[in-house]
Amino acid sequence: MNTYIALWKVTLVDLLIFNKIENDSCIKGVLEKNNVAVLRGIIEFSETEGVTSSAIKEYVATRLANDDNILSRLAQSDKQIGDDLYKLALLDIEQIYKKLFSIQIKYSPSGNQTGFYDGYINSIKAITEATSAGELLDRLINHYRMLGSGILSKYTAFKYDGALAGVSETDAITFGDLVGIEHQKQTLIENTKAFVHGKAANNVLLFGDRGTGKSSSVKALLNMFRGEGLRMIEMPKYFIKDIPKLSKQLADSPGKYIIFLDDLTFEKHESEYRDLKVAMEGQLQANPDNVLIYATSNRRHLIRENWSDREGGDVHVNDHMQETLSLSERFGISLVFSAPTQKEYLNIVSEMLKKHNMEMNGDIEKRAIVWQMNYGGRSARCAKQFVTSYISK
């Protein structure tokens, strides 16, 4: 590690736009000539998210790229940046470039995977390699416009558990791995393609028999469209009430977001289904154009019913039916996934075997049928588990 740190104390004078970075402990260490504080910050950064050997420059570039300020908020929401704002931002960047980008600390990271989106990594590299203050500012603005800032710019998949957390490794499944659901795949692809291209698109409900590819189809969409700006947020039903708040947060981001509600079923006493109705349609706040909801369920009507629900006279029954149907009808597209016939099941097995350079034969057919009889039903999941077991032997 070659370390070169200026021996004089420097200061950033009256930053107007990027003033938050002055509170960063590592940057403070640079400004105050505190080598220990600087190295502590650089080591931690380089080993967890660093992708270049230009440690200080990349560190500063990352803090700028993820800074929440009026410039980043306007740029990521694709709003106009006025001439005066640009000039003031450039004054800030000229100071930062001169006093921070000129300091060299060469530290080569270990090369471990950061888990960040490739587009984010490439953008950080470009910002780090800027050769002038003007180029640095323009690359920052481009970063905000294309990716946004903060956690939303770093990942393409998230989990929501009261707050967003990035998912660094996602299921690699593609639509080529899913056999026998051609209509469902095509409908999903067309709707999602329209969505990422800024056209009108529908919320989607995928329902039907277990193991038929509902969740896998949604995951395959992310792998198909992540390069075009698609992002996916998996949310447990207990946080459905937060969808309006989360949607407001996402509205100013350049990404297109699918909120993914997997294996969704409600009991009558649970209030979350009313929260979902309100989130989809029924609130004064307009739903943002860059957020959709895709849900999977084994039930068409989502709300579990008992025979007793149909007792109590025609008016009572009609009211209850309207309540249960009103949620499902908020999904503009409903796709049914049915268990395959035996012929379809064997075809799925055959297609999966081909991916392992194996051909179906009579013996494998018999084994596959025995497997599904022991499994308790035919499904794509059953076929996949049989093929996994068979090729392992």
C-alpha cells in the first residue's frame, strides 16, 4: 500500500450543496490531517465496497454519489437543474476536487464481491476517474438521473421489513427455465416491458396450484429487465400498510419498482387486505407511475372463506362476496397457473433434462411418474426436484 497524504491542514469553505460530506469522519480526517482516522475509514470502505485502487478519490466519489441534496433530488426525479444551482454546485465541486481528489492513498481492495448492481459500480468508477471539477459534476448529475442516490442506486432487489434492505444475490432463474406456461410468461413479459418503457401497465395477480411457477415467473422478470431499470421489492403482508409511504419514497426515483407480495392469503380478521385495497385504489394520493404490485397466491379471491360466510340471507351473502371480490378486481391482470396434466408434466421433465444434455426415455418416464405419485401431485416444482435427484445419481 502506497500512502501519500498532504502534510498541511485544509478546509472546505462554505459548501452550499454538498455540505453534508463535511460531517463524514474519514473526510474530516483528511481535512484535519488525521492519518489514523483516514486510514480507518479507507480500510473499512475498500474491503467492503471499494472497486478501484484510488482509495480516497473513490471514497469521496461514493459519498458524493450517495449524498441527499437539492441537486441529487432534482436530478433523480428528472427535473430541471437551473443555471444558478449548477454554478453553485460547481463551486462546491471545485473545492472538493482541489482539496480531496488531489490527495492520494493507494489501497487495493481484496476483490471480494460487493453485491452492488453492475451499473452502480461502473458509474462510481466513472465518477472516480473524472479529470476536472466540471467533468466530476456532470458525471454526478448523470449518476443521479440514471440511478438515483443512496440504497436505491446500489441494488436491483430489496426486502422491506419496515425499511429497505438491499439483496445482493438474487435467484438466477430465467423464463427459459420455465416450461409449460407460455401464455402466462408472455402476458407478464408484455406488461412489464410496457412498464419499464414508461407506458401504462397493470398490477398483476398470479394465482393457482402450488409449485406451478408463479413466484419463479416474477423473479425471472427481474433478471430479464434489470438492465432496463426494473427493480423489485419483496414485502411481507404485515407491512402492506406501508405501501403508500414507500410509494411516495419511490416516486422520485428513476427506477421502475415492482412491489412483490408472495404467497398472499388473508384471514377474515386480518386488516391487511383493506390496507392493500387502499394502497392500490382508494386513497387521495395518486399512485406513482413507477410503482406496480405483483402478488402470488394459491387463491383467486385472496380472502379465505367458510361456508358460514354464505349464510345470513341474500343481502349478507352479496355484501360478503363484494368485499372478497373487490380486492382481486383491483389487479388489472389475473393469471391462473394450473397443475399440468401427466403429458405436460413429462414434457416439463424432458425439457429440463435437455438443459443437462440428457434425453427422455421410457425408464426415466416411469421414474418421473413414480416420483410425482410419491410427491403427491404434478407440478413444475415436482419435475425440477425429480430432475435434480435423477442427475445427481
